[in-house]
Amino acid sequence: MIILTDKNFRKQLFPFTHTRHTANIRVGILTIKEKWELLSGKKVTIQPADGSISIAANIIPTLQNFEGIIEAANNKATINETPEIKIINHPWQIFQLNEFALQHDFSLLTQNKISEKISDTNKTIAPQNIFIEAGTSIEHCILNAATGPIYIGKNATIMEGSMIRGPFSLGENSVVKMGSKIYGATSIGPNCVVGGEIKNSVIFGNSNKAHDGYLGDSVLGEWCNLGAGTSNSNVKNTGGNIAYITASNSEQMYAGNKGGLLMGDYSRAAINTSFNTGSVVGVCCNIFGEKMPAKFTENFTWGNDKYIFEKVLTDIENWKKMKEQNVSAQEKIMLEELYRL
């Protein structure tokens, strides 16, 4: 049995680890836990268990490295980052390492499998790098996999006029709306709706960026929504290094010259919201107002005020009903504990 642990670095991955274990972060096509389950064929847990192999949950496993990682973990050896082993130490590295993870996940998921046929109405480039699961709907689109693989999950839809440039993945039951422009490396999780222009971004699942506007070098958690016309900046006008603040009293940390929006679960932004470079939005926030949002927004923020907890749950329930789901008892307990903090 493999146990994925994150106690030594979980705080570093705010806002995404306020509502999930690091093992459940999506980078590439799959979550880290899903990768380990497919690669190892072993039971994978995040709970302590006797006789288990303990592995840091922020290591990205691949077909090429997972056996070496297991061997090192068995020998209690330190596992360091190498060209073959990538480790997520900061939340912006989710989009920075997404191309690496997506390429490897594509190889893992498609080995010894045959893609569904691509409709002749589509224009394809390097079709050998395109894999389509059953039940999809893709017509009159441009799919360019010369720059990286394209993976389309079960029952997903890409509406007409969309232009996709790999590496790219679209999760099960997700929708790309008409005329979208998506550049790699972008990963859209399950049950999402996306549109407009997206580049080098990760959307975990059950979230919407459904309208025109730009999302680049960014990460959205689950149950997020960006209103029509919402965009983020991912490059400073000076071309300089972009700083993130991931806790209200923390020091700035630099991520390189490209860095967009990091948005925690259950957060939303009103129409035409403009996010600055290096913006961080916590969990359960409702972003609106006349001014550009602050570069750091605390959990449970309502405009410029505190989100009332009862309304937090009501609003999440409303959004979940749109996707025929409900707030679970476990979610309520988790969010109430976070709210009290």
C-alpha cells in the first residue's frame, strides 16, 4: 500500500490545500493520487496505515520515474527534483509543471488503447497525437497536436469553431464553447464549461470560465466561476519578475516573468473583473466591485466584507444544483472549520 503524505508542505500550497489533500491536486490530466493508482496498481491512501510505503504527495509520478520513487521511499532515501522527477513546492508550479505532467499522463492513459475516430469535419494537425474517448462531440474545429498531445475525455463536447493547440486535455463531461481559443499547456478537469481565450492553465473540475475573456498561466480550483469578460494579466508591463503572496501576513515569493490567477475552491468573480499579475483568491470568495481586486484576497471574502457562513452554504448549494449535485455533510464540516479559523 502507498500512503501519500503532505504534512511538511501543505501550507505552502494555499489556497488549494485548504480544501483538499495535496494528493488530490490536478496537474496534467489526472490528480496526483489518480496517477499513483494507475501506475502502481497498488492501493493508494492519504491515511496512515501499517506496512505502507510513505511518499510525498507533491511528487509527480510518471511511467519513467515511479518505480525509482517507490524504491527510494522504501529505502527512506531523500527524493530530489531532477529532469525526470518534478515536485510541486508552490501553487504556481501547478501551471508551470502542467506540460510535463500532461505529456506523461497522455502516454499513461493511451498506452495499448485505440482512439475513437475523429470526425472528418475537423481540421487536424498531427492526428497521431490526438486521443478521443467514447461519447464525445467534436465538429468543425481545429485540433493542432504538433506542439503536444490532445486528450478528450468521455462524453466531452468541443463546439464548432474552436481552435485547440496542444498539449491540452478536456475532462469527462466538460464543454468547450463555440469559437474558443485554447493554447497549451492547458488542462480542464471534469464537468467544466470553458470559452474565450485560455493559455497554460489548469482548472480542477466543476468550474466555469464560459465566456470571452483571457485566462493565462493560472489555476482555478473546483466550483469556481468567472463572469463574462473576466480576464487576468499574466505578464507585468515591465516584463519583470512576478510576486505572489499566499497568506495575508507572508512575504512575497517570486514565480518568474509569467504568473496569473490562483483561485481557491468555491470562489467566483463578477462580470468584467480584471485580475492583476500574481493574484491569489482564497476559498469561498465572491469578487465584485468597481476597483481591481487586491492581489491577495482572504478566504470567505464578500466584495469588501466578510461572507456570512449561512450564505456561503446557500450559494454553493445553488451552484451545485446547476450541475445536479449537492453540498455534502463532509463539505459543510470542512468549510465550517475553515471559516472558524
